Amino acid sequence: MTEACIVGWAHSPFGRLQDPDIESLIGRVACAAISDVGLEPHDMDATFLSVFNNGFSNQDFPASLVLQHVPELRFKPITRCENACASGSAAIHGARDFLLAGRGRFALVIGVEKMTSTLSKKVGDILLKASYQKEESDIPAGFAGVFGKIAEKYFQLHGDQSDALAAIAAKNHKNGVDNPYAHIRKDLGYDFCRNVSEENPYVAPPLKRTDCSLVSDGAVALIMTDEETAKAMGKAVRFKAAVQVNDFLPISKRDITQFEGAAHAWAQALRAADMKLEDLSFVETHDCFTIAELLEYEAMGITAPGQGARAILEGWTQKDGKLPTNRSGGLKAKGHPIGATGVSMHVIAAMQLTGEAGAMQLPKADVAGVFNMGGAAVANYVSILECLR
């Protein structure tokens, strides 16, 4: 069966950007991605726009904002996709479905968020809406508080994992130095990440500032087409698998120290791709908090449950380890503009697979795994990608 392929992209820097709104950010990447493929705007058959918003902007019906910069898409379908922090993957998987259904030849996917203009307290309130409000709306420190509770429970079960969490943060910040799009391009070092200080205070104990992803602005776009068309393009990255698995929203209904939805998504994706985890060259995974990356090691199967620390402390997920993880710096260093994150993860993976990752480039980049989640492992997306040769 033919598959969908990513054939071009554009990526803005992530960080505190001067763009006044998402409309401006969309303008940074939409036409640039189309141009990267050597096509014209009128060649696009549909657009999928990923944005969480939920209060970051007064404009909560954003799909047709794309027309402000690409008027040639007027009278064509444009769909806003939202699934919390996995909105970007929702848009990509939606575009894939559109193409596999034969409804068009080219799809434009845009992920965007403008967060830094919002006051910190309100940012926390907005993000906490991705939790179960009937039970979790009063958790202090916003979504950091949710993951602080997860870390606290994990520590109770498996011992203090502060060394491992600091090592994850230090790894991702060191990797972020090589990423020209990253919000923070500074190697903070293990000692800084490990110790509480005025510059690195507790946010939601046991999580410190260096355990939390960044509030960022940014936009990313990519172009997708069918496999036959992609063969004639300058570059093409093929989906070997694309899986979505949802779990209960309330933390109270599951063992939150095990990302069971993520584990199911990984198992299904590897089975669909007819691969084992060790067949992957690298992974880009959703480290909204360092405890999330630790639990994702276990969910993907690199370690047994409760032993995730081994993966980082024994160097398995370093850039020269057996499964390099978040060579981009991850959400921790690159930043986490919610709607743009999943699209960025796929673009960074595609750059690696096509040898266009610059200073981030890994010596072996044949097959990529991408894991993007919404909420605390509620909406779980896994993509397995390879270069179409």
C-alpha cells in the first residue's frame, strides 16, 4: 500500500519572539514550506492547522488565518486540529489520513503557538486545563504540579531519581546547543541541573526549573504527499507507522507512574512497522518535564518499569548511545510552543533522516521514532519514519 511522505518544511526559531500573534507566526512558515518543495500555494489541496490556544489568544477560531498569508488557499479545506500538547501530531496524522483516502495530492500542516505574551500565572492556568478539571483543577503550580505529583509518587515507589532527572536535563541542554531553532542554546551542566539554587528553584517539588520545559513562541510547517509523488521530489520521508492511543483523562483512574497509553502506542507502532525498538536509529520524545522522558524510556521499552534511570545514567540515550533521544534538545531546551511541538518533532526527525540536521546530525539516522503526547500521557501519538530512497 502506498504511504504518506513528508517532502518539505520550514521551522521558525523557538523562544520569546517579537511576532505579535499566531497570524504573524503562521506567515513565517507557511509559504516557506511550500517554497522548500518547489511548489506553488495553489498546489496545496488541504491545510491542517495545529494550535492549542485555550486562552493564549483571543482568536479561538484560527483555521482561516492561514489565508491572510496564503490567499491562494481560499475555498479549499482548512481544519484546526487540537489535542492538547499533541495537537501537532494530530494535524500530521489528519493530513496523512486525508492523503491515504485519496482526497488530494498535497497537504500543508502548520503548528503554531504564541505563549510568551501571557502572564506566567495565566500560562499555568491555561495549561492546567489539559488535566481533568473535576479533580485536578486546584493542583498548585499548574501542569508542573501535575508532573510534580507524578514524580513524587514514582520516587516513593522506586527511590529518589533526582540524579537521573538532572542527567536528562543536562543531556537535553547540551544537545540544544547544536539546534539553531532552540529557545535555550546553553550547556547548563549536570551540577546546575542537579542542585536547587536561586537560579534553579523548586517549581513543583521534586521538580526544579531545569526539570520543566519552556514557555515559548514558534511555528513550524511541513508538506505531505503520497509516496508515488514523493519519489520525484528532492527529499522524502516516509511513514512506516502512525499510531494514536488515548487513555483516561483523570489521573485517579490509572497508575500514573506507568504511561500505559504511551506503551500501547509504541507497541502498536513497532508492530505496524514490523520493527523492534533496537531497529530505530534515534527518538524524539515528549520531555515536557524530565520525569516524562524517564517514564517514556520505560513506555517505549528501552528499560523495564521502574528502571528508566538506567537509560540515562548508563548513557544509552546520549547522542553517542545505543538509542540517542532528543538530539534536538527536546522540549526542555528547544522550547514547547504547544501547537508547534509535534510538527517540530517530525521536522527535526525528517532533517536527521535526510542528512539536513547540521550540527545536530547523527552519524546513523536510518529510522526515527517520534513520540508526542497530550496531557499526562492521555493522547499518545507515535510515528515511525524512514527516508524514502
